[in-house]
Amino acid sequence: EAFLLERLETLELSVTALNAFIQDPTSFLWSHLLEQPQAKQPHLAYGSAVHSALEKRNLAWREGETFDTEDLLKAFETTMGEREVFIEREREHYLHEGRTVLERYGEETENEKPIILSAERTLRARLMETQNQKLKTNNLEGIPLVGKVDRIDLFRKDGQDCRIIDYKTGEPKRTAEAVRKEGQLFRQLVFYKILCDLSPSFSHTATVFTLDFVGNTKRG
């Protein structure tokens, strides 16, 4: 009990942890408080490789460098070979899927000219107490929140308003109503809105939140 109380004192709540708690409190206990080691599931390792390739493209684009579809595919293949662990059959399956998906996605988006403010940016904030709730961690009031945003785009150079973009490799949700019905996705958008509004290190105003589905069907 003392150990769990100590962990709660230092825990920063992410949307992944929040969703885990809502779905299965026991799983949250083992994964996020007791930090039980777990092998990464193949579909999650694949998703990480796709995110890594897109991160490299975003960082290059932010610096005004060229990063075409061929570069995107090479970045994905490198990550699959060096950072993620699969059995051979899984590796071949996800390599094929990733090449197919990223070639299509890369060709659809490589001529875009986004004004990228940042990529894979970590935001931290504190959700302060309400009138009827009081919580302190590390002798500070409120609940510590943390999240990593895949990409942040400005609508105009030196502008204040921005778009928050999160990549997904699952089945696209094409309408706002479909996202609302998918509890985990909707909570993620709300969570990012709270982070952007409350983070002391984030001086821009997030006005649009986009889930960019990099999947097997037409772009979502």
C-alpha cells in the first residue's frame, strides 16, 4: 500500500493511462502503477514504426528539407529492422502492410506545405481542484497530466492559432459522430484540448484537433 501511494504521488496521468483505468482498473494497476514488464504487441510495434517514419518526415519538413515518399518508406523499413521485434512471419506481414499504406499516404500528402510548429512534442499541465475535490501530489495541488502530440501545425506563419494532429493506424472514423461514439478517441481529443489550454509551456491556441488515419482504406 505504501508503495502504491508513493507511485501515485509521482504518477503523471496520460490519456493512455486514463483509458486503461476506465477499461480495466486491474490492468491499469499492473501496467501503470506496478509497471509490470510487457512485450509490445505486434500491431503496436507496427504503429510505432509508422509513427517514427512520419516523425522523421515532419522534422525534416519543419526545417524546410525535402522528404519524399521514398524517404518515408526507407524510414519505416529502418525502424522495423532496428527498433521493433517481430517473428519473421509478422515482420513480413507488417512490412508489406506498412509499405502499401505509407506509399499511398506519402503520395497523397507529399505536396502539402504545412507550417509545422513541432513534432512529437510533450506537454505537461495540472488539472486543478474543483470546489468539491482536493488532491495534492508532490505537495502541489491538482492532477499532473502529460501527453505527446504527434504534430502541431500553424495556420499562418507567426500565427497564434494551431491545429493538433494525431496519427492513427486503425480503421478510419470519418465523422465527428463516429469519433464521439469511440470513447477512447474522443477522450484523447478532450485530453489534448485540456493539455493545450493548461500547459504553461504552450503559448499557442489549439483550435482544431485532427485524427489523421493512416490506414488501409482511403484517407480519413
